[in-house]
Amino acid sequence: MSQGGGIALPVTGDDDADGGTDKQESQSAGDQWKNFLEYAQEYKETKGPCVQVWLDADVNYTLGAISKAGVNLPVKHLLSAAVRVFLESNAGEIRQLLNNKPKIII
């Protein structure tokens, strides 16, 4: 783990009535990349509540390289988007683990 500074992650979610979202659990790599970029842009445009986290230096470097390679979105928004895509891709397992608790974003 890195010993650098943390970054802020937006805490957001558009839960539907049963605690899930409109996104499908099973997504192709292309769909995941598209969702990743869409979510990152959404996080950049939305000024919601945030929390601070520690980010591994290698993950920070990779996200920074993606940003500089033409995506042009801040690392904090790319990280939030990557985590959200992971959560959606693993929604079934996460819901089971959390016993369908309300207020989760998947």
C-alpha cells in the first residue's frame, strides 16, 4: 500500500425499489469500460458527499496514466467509477454477503 495522500470518493447511488440499480450484473469488457467512463464523467459533474481513502501507489499510477492518456478525468473519479463497475459486476455475491441491506448502490 502507498504511503501517499488519500483521495475522496463520492458516495452516491440511484437505488431502485428492490435495492438494486438498472445496470446488468453480467457485462462484457466493452460494456464495463463504457460504464467506467460514463460513471467517471458523472462523478466529475456531481459534487456529492465524499470520503477519504488510501490508494495503493500502483493503482494510483495506473489511473493517473489512464487520465493522462486522453481520458482527462481526475484519478478520484476514475477510482470511484472502477469500484462501482466492480460492485455492479459482482452484485449477486455482494447482495448475498450483505443480506440485501438497503442503501447499497447495486
